Amino acid sequence: MVNMASSFNKVVVILVVAMLVFSEGSRALTFCKMSDDGLTACKPSVTKPNPVNPSTNCCKALSTADLGCLCSYKNSPLLPTLGINSDLAMGLPAKCGITPPANCA
């Protein structure tokens, strides 16, 4: 459970970083093998106060993402500043039926 939560937090951090880059006008960005479209698709699922279940597009993007890379951002202070909730992010892979890396704690 902890490993999965850690993976999701990292995913959220990556999503937040990607959203920042997008707000600065970047296009065709990929972050940890997630496209800007994938990051945008997942953002509503990791944002409070009313997070939604991940969309098919979000889960598809997450399934091809480098979860190990995403995990490296799990404790980043950037996520909360981008409106991303770490707990929601850590739960995202499970909601998509994806097993996070074992070393993502």
C-alpha cells in the first residue's frame, strides 16, 4: 500500500511539473514518458476539492509512463504549489489498475 501511494505521489508531482511547463507555453512536452495531453488528462484526478476518477486517457497515458521517474518527484514541494494532492496522486495507479514499481516508497 505504501509503495503504491509513493508511486502515485510521484505521478502527481510529474503532472504538476508538466502543468507548469504547459502554462508557460510549451508544446509537445513529455515528462517521464507522459505527454502534455496525458498530464492534462490526469490533473482533475489529483486535484482537490473535487477529484474525479481517472479518465481512460489518463490511465492510458499513465500505463506508458516511466513510473520510476515519476516516483522520484513524490516528496517534491512543487506538487502542492501546483494544486496537486500527493495522496490522490499516489492512488492514481491503483485506480487505473497499474502496479507501481516496488522501489517507489
